Amino acid sequence: MATATAARSSLAFGADDAARRANLRRMRWLATSLLVLAAIVFVLTHGRDGAWGYVNAASEAAMVGAVADWFAVTALFRHPLGIPVPHTAIIPRRKDMLARSLEQFVAENFLTEQTIRERYLDAEVTRRAGEWLSDPVNSERVIQEAAPLASRVLERVGGTDLQEFVEQTLLPRVRREPLSPLAGHLLEQVVRDDAHRGLMDIGFRELHSWLVAHPGDVTRIIGARAPAWSPKWVDDMVASRVYQELVAWAKDVNDDPQHRVRQALDSYLADLARDMQHDPDTMANAERLKDRLLDHPQVGPSVVAVWDAVKIVLLEQLADPLGQLRTRLARELEDLGGRMMTDDVLRGRLDAWGADAAAVLISRYGSELTTVISHTIERWDGRDASDRIELHVGRDLQFIRINGTVVGGLVGLLIHTVSQLL
């Protein structure tokens, strides 16, 4: 028990507490000096008449006020003069109840959703974060600090655990969910934004390059479809002519962004996107295709293999301070910081999200945060708790003693004056 009490009472006092203690000692000396001064004046003017009678009455009342307020202030922290007067040493005796009251006061008046939301918005967190991120040094520092953590996370993701997750959780969930409407909506957005044009350009460019580079293969394929009765020289001539037309056609499609083939593909993709969302037959065919793909035994291992390949590349890029990934991420963070300062719509949206998140956290965990107050004070020894609180508020409480001395003297002077007039 003694060990526990000693542990509870071992509160550290730092340099700031030493300064507070010096200020408290100085204010105590000032308040006590006024009491001593009032006592000296009272002794020197005792029994005198005339104007000195007024001074004597004022000093007498000043002493009463000073002693009364000294008793009131001291009774908060200890027994005055060590005498266990009832209802004194309030803080050491009732610190646990005071701690719970303080905890309730903070929870009801400070850690409320409305207060936290307003304080968050007043702090302009988004703008200040954007200002900090827009500095290239800071954005690079964020990536520099985050890269090792991201690498450790990536290293842990993979192997048998990932394969079990894919085969037992991910693929069954994909099988249950209808993907045709989602895929159709995604394809519709791709076509609407012309995001597929780049892929079409690559496809037609590669088609033209392959045709130009493999004339023999193309003519053999065409010649193989010739009838058996036609002469070989006719087959060669026809195959050569067809090959030339194919090359010219592929070049036209590659060079003309508005070619009819491209337009036909755009129309086909748009129709397919619509049918995947609304046509029952197309949706059923898409789901059957999904099921056939998921039934293949190599789907799970293939997903893991793809992830392993991607992970290797990511780890290599994250380990390279001058690599494209880290450089690009730092530049994106810098650009985001600039937008957070200049884009009012984005800043307002982020501020609203942040305020909502802070409010939700406070509503759920605010009561647990405030318990720190009561739990901490309950662990303190009563005397140490009283000393620590007095260090923070005792200096200001000494003004009560000073005011009591001055006001007591003035009131005593007023009463003596009225008594003389009566």
C-alpha cells in the first residue's frame, strides 16, 4: 500500500512549474505583506481620535477581510494552520468528485459535435495543409516518410494468405454480384469520355505495322483460302492485290481519326454498353462469360501472380528516391496542395468532410477522451493533486486576498464614517 501511494504521489514538476511556484510565492508575500501592513497601522492608531480613528477602523476591517479571504483560499488546498476545521482541505478530500465534475463539464461544453465542427472550420485545416503541401520540400518529405511504410505493407501482402483471400473471399463475392450493369456503366463512361481512343490508336497502329512487316505471312493466309482449281499465278496475284489493299486500308484507319471503321467501333461499344445495362439477353451472356472465367482453375493463381509482378515493380520504385513513382507522387501532392488553396469548391468539400469526421469521432469517442481527466486525477495523491492545482491557479487566487484586504478596509472606513454621522 505504501508503495502504491508513493507511486501515485510521484508527480514530476518541470521548469514551467518552478516558474509558477516562484510567481505564487511572490503573490503570497504581497498578500501577506498587506495583512502585516494593516496590522501595523492598526497598532499605531489604536486608541486615537479624530482622523486617526478612521484610519484605525479601516485597518481593522482590512485585517478582518485579509484573514477571512486567506482562510477561504487556504481552505481549498489544505487545513488552515494544520487545524482540521470542517469543510477545509476541499481539493485533497474531494479531488475524485471534482475530477468527475470537471470531466462532465469538458464533455458537455467543449467536446460537442457543434463545438468541434466550428473549431475545425475556423482553423482552416484544408487551406493550411494545402499551403504546407504546395512546398516541394514538404511534399517530397511526405513521400520520403511514407515510402518505407508503404513498402513494409506491400511486402506483407501476398503469398498463401493473398491466394486464400482471392479464392475464398474475393472470387465468390465477384461470382455473387452481377457485374454486367457495372461493366456496362463503366464502358458507357469510357466511350462518352473518348477514353478508348488511345487504345484504338495503339491497336490500328500495331495492325498496320504488323501488316507491313509480314507480307509473306499475310499472302500465305490469303492464298490458303484460294480454290484448288485456280492457277497458282492467279492466286499469287490476287493475294498480292488483297495484301496491298489491306495495308492501304489499315493506313487509312490509322491516319484518319474520323474513319468509318472507328465510328463503327464507337457505335458498337456504345450499343454494347447500353445492352449490358438494360438488355436481358446481353446481361445473361455477360454473366455466363463471367462464370466461365471464374470457373477456370488458374484464375486465383493468375490474380496472385499479377499482384506479385505489380508488387515487385512497386517495391523497386518505392526504393528509388529518384524513381518515376516517387517523383510523380510528390508532384501530385504538390499540385493537390495548390488546388487546396485556390479551388474553393474542393477546399469547401474537404473542410466539410474533415469537420464531419471530427464530429463523428467526438460523438463516438469523446466520452472516452474525457475519462483521461478523472483517471489521471484519481491516480494522484490528494496532497500532490492539491499542490499541482494550486501551482496553476494559486497565483490568481492571491488577488482574492489582496482585494479582500483593500475592500475590507474601504468597507470598514465607510461603516465607521456612517457610525460617526449617526
